[in-house]
Amino acid sequence: MSLTFVITALWTAVLAIAAMTLRNLIHCALCLVGTLIGLAVIYLQLDAQFIAFSQMLVYVGAISVLVVFAMLLTKSSETQAEPRGNKAWAHGLGIASMVFLVLAASFSASTVGKAADPGPRELPVAALGQSLMTTHVLPLELIALLLTSAMIGAAVLALHDRPKNPGDPRPNP
Amino acid sequence: MTALSHYLLLSALLFSVGLAGALARRNAIMVLIGIELMLNAANLNFIAFWRFHQNPASLDGPLMVLFSLAIAAAEAAVGLALIIHLHRRFKTTQLEQVRNLRG
């Protein structure tokens, strides 16, 4: 186990746990950004540079900003009425630790995890693009359709605010 | 050199943390963050398996991650729009206070 992996793995894991347990939601979002940056660094260690940069662009750049905007728009950072040590946490931690134990036990029992390191790889971006345009063109088109419809759907959901009853005092933007 | 099992262990840890958060947190945005963590754990698995695969020409892992990134972006956009809509209707994002199906 190399030292860089230990440092980035610790960084990622600790920030992920912090992102799920902190009370202030803005702190949670910042910890999520740290986790995603740590994952991008791990992708760099795994010789997947293009994926690391995509991760930085899409997750760190776009999704985290979206999360922060949603927190600001819903004023979630002001409501912190979430008592700790309740039953939901016990259930969640129980189920999650069982899942973790099953996963860890299954791949420590298998020989997959001990596969020989095939040496440094490189991720050819040209081959990736060629593959997207030839063998994987149908998934690419479907993803484009999905993204377009998701964007339209998100705009429709967030913009329209029809009053439910005529006496509703809320303004209609 | 780091073995594949270490990456798998980290990914399993991230997945479990995300699952625990998604199950236990009451705020809808936190549930969404937990789901994002689980998606990222799956992506890490794809990249790790690609890196330790014996066939150097195989690109299925990174391609899968690219598609998964696009789907995560769409999911986050729709999920957060739903949460904003929910907040307008119910004036809260705490999930246990949202009980009416028809608002």
C-alpha cells in the first residue's frame, strides 16, 4: 500500500463520514466537495486522468454547486432540528455496517482482490471518443436524450408554482 | 503498489457511509448527498477494475463511469428541483414532515 493512497483514502473516508454526520448542511456540502476531490485524486493514481478531470468538472464543479444552491433556496442551513442518537441513526448504521461487512468479507474471500498489478495503464482519450461514436453510440444518444429531458423536467418542476386553491396568497412567478 | 482489494475496501466504505446517511438523515438534501456518495463508490469500483484488468485495450470501465457521471448529473438536477418544489409546497425539507400525497 503506497503512502499517497493511504493519505488520499483517509482524506476521502473521513470527509465522507463528516459529510454524512455534521449538523450544519453547508459544512456537509463542503465535506462532500472534499470527498469528491479525494476521489478525483484516487482516479489520478489509477491512471484514469480523463475520468479524474470529468469528476472535477461534473461533480466538484456542477453537482456540488447545485446542492449548495438547493440548500440556499430551501433555507435548509437554518433548520437544524435533527436530534442525534435517534432510532433512524441506529437503523441506518446497523444496515450500513452489515452491508460493509458483507462486501468486505466477500472480496477478502475471493481471489479477485489479489489480482496481479498489470503495470501502469494509460487511458487513451481518442480511443474513448472513437468508442463513444461507434460501439457505444446508442447509449450516448440515450444519455443525451435523458439529460435534455431531465433538464426540461427540472426547469418545469422548479419554475411552475400554480396555486392549489384560489385563495392561496402565494405569488405566482 | 496498492492492491485492488484496498480500492474495493475504500469503495465499500464510501458506499456504506452513503447508505447510512441516506437511511438516517431526515433532510431530503442530505439523502441526495448520500445517494451521490453511493454512486461515486460504484464509479471507483469501475475505475479500479479497469486499472487491474489484464486486457489493456478494454475501455468499458471508463465508458461506464462517463455514462454514470451524466446520469448522476441528471439525477441531481431533477432531485434538487423536486426538493425545491417540495419546499414550496410544504415549507420544509424534513422528510418525515411530508406526509400528504396530494399536498
